[in-house]
Amino acid sequence: MSESAHDSSPEMIEPAVVPPRDGRIVILTGAGISKESGLDTFRDADGIWSKVRIEDVATPEAFARDPEKVHAFYNMRRALNKTRKILPNFAHAALSHLEAAWPGEVLIVTQNVDTLHEQAGSKNLLHMHGVHAKARCNFCENVVDWSGDMSTGDECAGCGRAGGMRPHVVWFGEMPLEMDRISWALSNCDLFISIGTSGNVYPAAGFVAMIRRNGTAHTVELNLEPSAGASMFEESHYGPASQIVPAYVKGLLAGA
Ligand code: BV8
């Protein structure tokens, strides 16, 4: 039975369960945690997928069919991130503080391709859908930092060939990154917290079900509103991430 609470701007949230002091915490984040930093989400009314079709810009087939159209989509998003002053918000900062203050291991598995968790100081972090500010060569798999525009004319610094550079992000139909490490972490954690994700994209959306089936972790959803997987969580708190994440982290550390 989920213990849901509607805390919109709490000082501190009392967690229903506090894991043992050496407990492992796995935190899944999605676009909602970056919304208050000024980044668009995907499925909110004004989200990214309301402006372009996934099939046209975020699949390997789209890239094979019209690479310049896909490059234009990611170039536009990179340019937007540069023009807007995109900085971590209180939610990112709270998770970085939790990693530093919690006696056990804290692992962030983010679906986000931004680097706001790193900028907030989080170290133990996996980008399962890749990173916007990196490029990968389709020929030699070399991964490099990339902040400007990208086109089919760009050459790979690794193999020197042109025409193979692509954004180092995971498109639909592609295997997310570091899945073995993520599966191990999910099977061996004491607390699973999902923050700012609509629970629509797999396999991330299936993590909570996996834990409920074969794990012992307590499961918590922190989101603006109930996600598609809300009923799977034993505990949930709703409100803007920049308010409920720091409040929840404060409660967790107070109970540790
Ligand atoms: C794969 C990178 C397998 C690109 C992205 C079942 C099992 C396995 C696969 C599937 C399956 N069913 C369907 C599939 C296929 C597919 C899929 O899930 N499709 C969906 C649409 C049904 N999955 C895949 O293709 C994945 N690959 O499964 O491979 C495989 C097996 C063998 C061999 C080869 C392959 C790959 C998926 C990754 C796609 N790439 N992004 C880019 O960024 O351009 S996905 C994209 O969606 C982003 O990564 C994003 O992070 C992710 C999830 O979205 P959310 O983060 O949740 O964002 P969203 O807008 O949806 O929600 C925001 C939430 O925040 C909302 O709930 C909102 O209320 C909340 N919010 C808003 N404001 C705030 C807030 N919360 C708090 N505070 C606020 N202020």
C-alpha cells in the first residue's frame, strides 16, 4: 500500500522507512529534476516530444535516413542549453549532499543527458541514456566531449573518418548504457528513489517493478505528480523537486 503524501513545500519530510546506516541507496532521475533549472521535459504539455516526433530525431533509423535533421535537433538543444544559464537546482544539490553525508553507498542512475548532477558535485553517477555534451564515432566508437554544432562533415579525432559522428545519447531501440552495473545495483540496494520521471520509457520505467519482484529495497517516488508507475511505489511525495527532494533528504539524514 503506498503511503502517498501531498507535500508541496515542506521543510522536512519524515521518510516512512530509513534504511540501515550502511544501506545502499539507488536514485533514478528523469527530466523533471532538471525542469526548475530551465531544461524542458519530454512529455509535459510544452515538452520536447510535443515539438518533434521521436521517430524523426531520436532513433538510429532516423539518423540513417536523414542525419542532418537529427544533427539539427541536437544542435538546437545544445545551443539552447548554452544561451540559457542552465545551473543545478536545490534538488541536484540535495542529492550531492546525500552522497557526501550518507554512510552507505549512494548511486544516481540518470536518464538525463544533461550534466547538472556532476555540476552539483555528485560523483557516483551513471548516464544510462548518454550525455548531450559528448559525441561518438559510429565507425570506431571513440567518445569525445562536444559542445558546438555537429554535422556529417565532422571528422572523428580517433579514426579520422568523417560522416560517422553522432550524439553520444541512447536513441529509442538502442540498448541503454551500463545496464549490467545498474541491474546489480538495483538487486542489491536497500532504498530505491525515483525522481522527476513519468515512468514511460523502458527499461528505466521497469526498475521499480524489478525491485518489487525480487529485491528487498523500500521504493519511493518523488515527483510533481503521480507517474505511470506510481502504484508500484510503497511511498510517494509530490511537489516540485527543488522543494521535496531537499526535504526528503533532510528527513533521511535525520533518521540515519
Ligand atoms: C531499449 C535520449 C532495448 C535521447 C531517451 C519494454 C522494455 C524495453 C524497451 C521497451 C519496452 N517498451 C517499449 C520499449 C522501447 C522504448 C520505450 O520505452 N518506448 C516508450 C516510449 C514506450 N525503449 C527504448 O527504446 C530503450 N531501449 O529498450 O533497448 C534493446 C534490447 C536489445 C537490443 C537493443 C535494444 C531506450 C530508451 C532511451 C531513449 N532515449 N533520451 C534524447 O534525450 O534526445 S528517452 C527520454 O525519455 C529521455 O532520456 C528521458 O529522460 C526519458 C524519460 O523521460 P522522463 O525523464 O521521464 O521525462 P518526461 O518528460 O517523460 O517526464 C518528466 C516527469 O517529471 C513528469 O512525470 C513530470 O510530472 C515531472 N516533473 C515536471 N516538472 C517537475 C517534475 N517533477 C518534479 N519537479 C518538477 N519541477
